Amino acid sequence: MKPAEYASARRDDLHFREFVENVTDVIYWVDVDGRFTFVNAAGLRAMRCRERDVLGLPLVCRVEPAHRATVAAFYERQGRERRTHSYLEFPLTAGPGESVWLAQTVRTVFDDAGMIVGFQALAHDITARKNAERDRERLINELQMALVGMKAAQGVVPICTGCKKVDAGTNSWQPVEAYFHDHNGTEFSPGLCPGCLERYFVEVPPAS
């Protein structure tokens, strides 16, 4: 490479680094084994850590434990199927009892021979949206329970004439035993009435 070409390449590289380090979205790269090779400033802020705390470590170590298998399977599938781009939402650990939800688009990186050498991710923080969804679901559940309580207080409890399940709200059906246990703590003792005893345990006459 000629000196002028080298200087131009270095200048382009510096401009790229400056751009990556100053964007508000999270940018990180992992190698083919899923280990961090680069994390920009926004990514380090999101994870509440320093660069030396993550470089060389597996991405899944920074993922909330309940979602690690999903994230690992996501990258495994992207590599196996040689997808160029994929999308995933998952939470990263950001400190004791704190997590940050990311919505990321991942690009697969190939070398000149067509071999996969890593993945580049561009992600943005969707924690506020996830919290709003969680609060909305909790409110819906509370309203459903209140509606069920009103129906029970009025003596109106929808029950299926076929399977005998009870409508616990918004067409959510559950066994009658579970319904009454959830709403007033009623416990059921299994048994058979005289009619069912005769029906199921009728004595079979001996063969003649």
C-alpha cells in the first residue's frame, strides 16, 4: 500500500471509530465462538462495565440467566443457516437486580473464503417499552381477577357443560377445582358419589 493510500485508510478507520464510539445505540462484535471482540461506549454504559471487563468473555455471560439458552440458540442457528442478518430481543445484566432490554439486528461476518469469522450487532435500548408491556399485562390480569370476583359475588360463574371447566376471565378456562382454590382457597377431597360407585365398580356376575 502506498503512503497516501495508507494514510487514507487510517483516516477512514479513525472516522469509523469516532462514529461507532459516539452513537447512542449499542454496537458490539463477537467472534465465531460468541466472545466479545469489541463493545462501543454505549454498550459499556448499558452493561455498567469497562471494556476490560467484557472483551474476550462470552456474550451469554452478560445475558440474563433465563434467556441465555435462547441467545445461544439464536447465534448457533444464524451460523448454521449462514443467515446474513437476524433480529432478537433479550435482556442484558446491568448490575445487581438490574437489566437492560435490547432489540438487536445482527450481521454475520464472512472472510474472503466464505468462512464465518464473527457477528456484528447493532442494538437499541427497549427497556422502557418492555416495562410498559409488563405493567399493562399486570393491569389486565388485575382487571380480569376483579371481573371474576364480581361474577362470583353475583353468583354467576360461566362453566362449560362439556368439560366442566370454569371461565376465569377473557376466555381463560381452568378446572373448577383450580378456579375455586384460586379465588377463595377451597380445597377439594377426591371421592365418588353412590351413583358413580355403582357405575364404575358394579359387581360383574360370575361366568356360568
